Amino acid sequence: MKWMLMTTAAVMLAVMTGCASTPDCDTCEDNPMATAGLYRHVVVFRYKKDATDEQIQQINEAFAKLPEQIDTIRGYEWGTNVSPENLADGFTHCYLVTFDSADDIKGYLPHPAHQAFVKKLRPILDKAFVIDYVAKNN
């Protein structure tokens, strides 16, 4: 559990600071699996209890504009939790950003449009969960 919290913290630090390389990051050049296949960036938010519907809507709109502002984004979708399992731990919004390769996220994280989005998000964000993976079909 402690390792998972440390890993989550490292990923969050990478997202919030724009750093694309953490010690356990799958985008590192020494990981051959990070460069093959579509690269998926999954971001899940739990907003602060006092975040208003309007503020959350503004975040949804700002996130949806990133594909227009960052040319390495190949796909984008989002939705709210509808799982009947009751395992979301308060996380409500999931965003999936697709890139052609791991190299493309290296330009996305520090991109000025992404950094402006993160700055707008921080005041209402309670916690984020981020996981990246290389898409496999087998």
C-alpha cells in the first residue's frame, strides 16, 4: 500500500509539474515497451467537496480544448463514473487522452496549454489518479 501511494504521488508530481520522467515512469527511454503502440493517458479526478458544478464544468471544457491546442493529442474522451460497484473512492470524472507514442506525452505535460489547465484545476482538485499504458490488442 505504501508503495502504491508513493507511486501515485510520483505520478501526480509529474502531472502537476509537467515532468514526464519519474523513477517508475513508463515513458523513460530505457523502457522499450513505452515506445510501441498507442499511448493512453488516463486521468481520474476527485474534486473538493466545495467545488461547484460550474467550476467542474469549466474544467471539463478546458480539458476538452487541449486537443485543439496540443497537436500530439490523437484522441480524447471523458465521462463521469457510472459504476455500480461503489469502488470509486469519491473519484467522479475520468479523462482518456491518446497519443501516438510515449514520446508525444513528453511534449504534452510541459506544454503551456496543459500547464494553464493544471493551474485552473488545482484550486478545486482534491486528488487525482493518473495511469499511462501502451495499448495492446491481445
